[in-house]
Amino acid sequence: MTIGRGKRPRDPNQLAKWTVDQSTSEQTTPEPKPEAPVMAPSNLSEYMAAIGRKGGQIGGKRRLKTMTKEQRRKVAKTAAKARWKKAR
């Protein structure tokens, strides 16, 4: 529902519940997170998609901190070439 202490949810229904909880000082316990899916041949692609989404959420700033100057330069060159290659 919310992340951290004091952040409000964007969904109107969840916001209403949050407001009532805050005003009545009743804090509900968060629902347990579902376990990671078991890797079976039928849902392997779903599992890999979930792993990929998690990696995409790390963000560019954190990625750049782990790269060397040469690696950053190479990525920037590739991005610039892709931008200039597009037709206007």
C-alpha cells in the first residue's frame, strides 16, 4: 500500500483507508508478500520477465555508479549514435 512511513497512497480507495487509519490511530498489519514463483517449464518466461522488471527498477544513477569511466563513455557514444540516426 505505502512505502515508508508517512507516504500517502495515490489510489483514492487506499487513500481513504489510510486517512481513516491515521485519524483513528489504527495501524493494520501489511499483507505478507507472495513467495517467488517456482521455476517450472510452463511459467519460466513469466519468471524471467519478473526478474527483468526487478532489474529495470534499479535505475540509471545506480548503474552509472558501478560503471568505469570508459564504460560510461561507450554507453554515451552508443546513445548519441542512436539519437542522431533517427529521421526527423
